[in-house]
Amino acid sequence: MSEMVCDLLVTGANGQLGRAIRALAAARDLTVVAVDIAEMPLDDREAIGRVLGEARPKFVLHCGAITDVDGCEHEPLAAYRINGLATAWVAEAAARHDAGLAYVSTDFVFDGSLSGTPYPTDAAVRPLSVYGASKRLGEEAVLAHGRDDFFVVRTSWVFGPGGRNFPRAILDRARQGQPLKVVTDQIGRPTMTHDLAEALLDIARLRPAGGIYHAANEGQCSWHRFAIDTLQAAGMGEVEVGEQTAAELNRPAARPAWSVLDTDKLAAVRGKRLPHYRDALERHLPLDEASRTTDPKDGVGGKRY
């Protein structure tokens, strides 16, 4: 990569969110340097510094992460190194080159105890999983710089065209005639990559006061309700969706039972809210069907970052 000056550097650029950002940035005539593990491995501090030094971005959107929540329980050192330590290295390099930075974080930094009230940006954090704890370490690394152009943007239940996503999994099982049984006692805000990408690009453009922001589609639901909404949006509302609790599912990583994010702060900055998640779902489904033959394999989980 020869030395240049670009508007944006996007990490995790081959993931669902990274691809959405790239498409929207192109529509806004922004120059983008898109990097993923091949171009800038996040476990290599020197590589991070070198890439940012050559790209000289005005702003960094740091989407690269290990997002396999259960996998992080089995590989905690990798999770802490990529989600925590590597984020410190990205922030360090961004500060050295005087670039703004938005780090995409998660509702999983909360423990769910604030049930019934959306989590404000200044709520106390208490991660229940290695994934949540590793992302919180990344948050702390960004916030420690105290820069007005450094942002932590928490989101939740992300889905988007291409690769693995919750709506696709539900529809695939339904079309194959497999029984559906979905968790009823976890409540959050589903968020489409396209809408999240727009919010992130607005933050990069508007440069509000630095700190923590929450970005999620409007509305809230359980995973069970989201599954029903998905089937109805796909014209398959007759398919039965069974119920189960998180305890019955018994996954390796604990999830917050309540992780609805308060998005008022971001809405005040942008002058608008993200659309309702049902609106996002309607837009997502045809795009996801088209992506089955045109998009690369999913970049979520495992060693992808």
C-alpha cells in the first residue's frame, strides 16, 4: 500500500457490517481503505501502525473483531487479544496519526439487570461473558485517550445481507421443515447493518462530542418474537415457532436477559432515529436472498477479524 490520504479506513471490511459501510461510503463519494485480516492482521501491532501510517485516514471505523460469542468462551486469550488489546493498538495508531476513531462495541457489556428500562450510555457495565468482557476492554482502551474525536458505538443483535445471520437461519430451518424452538426470555433491539453503517458514517461526518453512543434500530423484541416477525415478513407466518428459555438452550456463554439500548443521545446528534427493526427486516430479506450467490462467505466468528 503506497502512502495516501483517505477519508476512511475500515477494519473488518469483509464482514457484514464492513461491506455495508463500504457500499454506503462509495455512495457518499468517500475514499476508503478497506482492510481485513489479510491486509492488517489485528494480532500484529506493527502491521496496524504501518497500515494506518500509509493510509493516513481522516477517520477509522474499527469493525474488526472476534464476534463468535460462544467461541470466545473456548478461546478467551484470542478474544482478549483481538477485541481488547488490538483495539488499544488501533486507537494508539489513530491517535498518533491524528485520525478520528469509532469503535463498534456491543450490548453484551451489560448484565441485563436494568430490566424494563433502556440502557443509557453511562449505565454501569458488567459483562457476563468473555466476549462482553473483551469488548469492554476495547472500549476502555479507546476512551482512555480522552479525545473529542474518539467514539465507542454500542449496537445489538446485528443482522445484514450475506453469510450467517439470524433471519436467514430461521428461514432456512423453516424451508427445510425443521422444527423451530427459539428463546423467549432475552430482549433486545435487532439492528440491520445498513442502518448501523449509516449511523457510523454520520458520526464520522458530524464529529459530535467524543464518548459513548448507542446505535440500534427502533423497537424491541425477544429472539422468539424476532423469529415470528421474520417468518411473517417472508410470507411464512403459518410456520409454528416453539418456545424455550435461555437456561434450556444452555449455550456456553451467558447472555444478558435484557439489553435494550437507549439511543436518544445518537438520535439528538443525527436529528433522526434508526428505522424500526421490522422496517429493516423487510428491506433485509430480499437483499439477503440476492446475496446468497454474490457475497463472499460470512466473516462472523471464528478467526475472522
